[in-house]
Amino acid sequence: MPADAPTGRKSEIRTLTTTAELAEFCELAKAQPYVTLDTEFLRERTYYSRLCLIQAALPPASGPKSAGGPAVLIDPLAEGLSLEPLYDLFRHQPTVKVFHAARQDLEIFFHDAGVFPDPLFDTQIAAMVCGFGEQVGYETLVKKIARQPLDKSSRFTDWSHRPLSEAQATYALADVTHLRAIYEYLAAQLEKTGRAPWLEEEAAVLLNPETYITRPDEAWERIRTRSGSPRFLAVVRELARFRETYAQERDVPRSRVYKDDALIELASTKPVTEADLAKSRLLLREGRRGDIAAGILAAVKAGLETRDLPKPAPDEPGRPGNAALAELLRVLLKAKADAAGVAARLIASAADLDALASGGRDMPALHGWRAEVFGNDALRLAAGEIALSAQDGAVKVVEVPR
């Protein structure tokens, strides 16, 4: 019987533990227009996520008494199980692969096998396009669309422990069984509004390998600093490069090497010896000796000696900008997002608006569907071709006479 069948007795949840079982299910999925999927993983102690469970459900079977098509758990920790049948399904173009907030799931599959589920439908992005708000959660969509309660009590459990409890298994399957109704509703809304191409643009980002590749040479760009000094940034760059390389090679969280606040402290104090490291307030004990200590000292030295000094990022403090224009762009974005029924954050971030006001032009908000909704008028506002006016309680775009 299906895992989500309405019955008073204990549900029979099927877990696939052999390659043959997985291949059989995936062949069934290939005959369907879509399959809903989710994963459970652990990442607290590793750099790369450890895949612990995969959930999958086929579309609801026809008939008024049907509880839905097969829904299963796939155990990637089962001895001898190969995920190749699943990856073959991922490559099968006629079947849409449906996830909610897919980025972390896709990162796992990319690093494991270099494969993406294609075509992809991300219900979180689709919900933002359809006016459900910013980064809407799965539980919210279950309540609003599927109109079902959702028990999240097993959210923070050890998914690597076997056997799974029934509570864990039931919780995990709910992440794909309710997803069927959510997908069908959102897909219909996108078709009705003609916004399906918008979702395809977003899926292209998720299906781009560059989204999941973290290069040590670029790791420093994610560090928030208050100083725009090129020499200081050079030390930050070298410390971030070493930390990322060390974490990737040993598969440990970068925070276990040293956290961002410790990195900034090291870039400020510029230690030369291990005795200097011992004076750090924020560096973990493991970072004051051995390979990490040696790497820190070498990174600081390289940053102080390099002639290749980095430049502050466009949104770094100190870059000349137009605060008044940035505020006007925020008003325009809110008005455009409300009129289109799209989450504003999906169109442009606060950093995008600040960069745009500072003269930046390399951002997603100025391309594709975002340009149609907001970007084109944002450029016109920045150029003084249009102004904003309050009319009848709403913000209106007004042409500026030439």
C-alpha cells in the first residue's frame, strides 16, 4: 500500500536497499510526467554533505479513492547500492524532476557524480514567481496548497543512523508526497500566467556547475570586511585560500579550520610566529600549531609580500555611490514586485540595488525576465528618464519631459 494511504494501522513504508529495486522504481518513474524528490544529509562535521537518504514519489494514481502513486525511500548507505539508476532517471528528459529548494540537493549529486536532475522544477522558486513571498518554506506551501498538516518533529535527527524510526520515515516521505499537489498547482499557475520561462531561467542557474564550484582563489570574495586596504585584502585572500584548500582536501568544515572572525583578526594582527598565534583571541586551539598554524603563517607572509593586490569589491564600503538613488530603486523594486506578484528578493537583492546606484551593471536584475519586470525601468530611473510619483495610494512611474 502507498506510504501515505489513509488507514488506521501502521503504514508500510518501502525502503529501496538494492540496485535492482532502485532500477525497477526508476523505470516506473521514466513512464511518468514527473517525479518528486528530496534528500536528507549531514554536513556538520564535513566540508561536503554526506547523503543519508533520498525520497521519491510518483504522480497520484487516477481514481477518486487513490492515495497516490508509489512513494519510496532510497537508502544510499545500503551496502552495494549504486545510485546509477537514479542518475539515469535524472538524465531522462521526458520526466520532470521536482524538488523544493533544490540547491543543496543538487550540490550533493553534482559532487557525487557530476550529474544534475534535468529538467528541473524547484517549487520554492516557482512559489516566489507565483506571489507566495520570499524563500517560502515547504511547510507553508503544504498548508496553503495541499491543505495538510506537516509534522516537522524529526527535522533535526541523525539521518545516518540505521534503522530509521517510523517517525523519521514518515517525516521524510511527507517531503515528497505533498510535493505532488504543490507541483501540479504551481505548474498550472505558471502556465496560466505565461511565466514558465521565468522558472526555466532560474533552473539554468541551478543546473550550472559553476554554482557549486568553490575555488580557493575566490574564497576571499565572500569574506565581509570593513577595510578596503589592498594589502589587508591581500592577506585576507591568502588566508581564505589556505582555509578553503585545507577544508576541501581533508573534507572538514571551513569553520573547523578557523572562522571568519578569526580570519579577519589574523589579517589585522599579521602573525609571524607560532608565539604570535598563541596571542589570538579567536583562533581555535587546533589552529595554533601543526599544519594549520604553518598554513596561516605562510598565508600571511604571502599576502604581505605579493605585488598582486586585490581591489575592493563593488559593494565594499568606500566605493562611491548614490544613497538617494539606492533608496529610489528600493521603492521602484517594491512597486514593480507588488504589481507583478513576484517576491522582490527574487528580482534583486539589496546589494544589487546598492551596486546599481554606484554604477554597476553586471547583475541578474538587468537581464531576462527581471529586466522586463524591473531592470529596464531601474536603468531609466538611474539615467533620469523617469521619476516616481504617489498616485491613488500607489507608486507610479512618470516620464520625465525632455
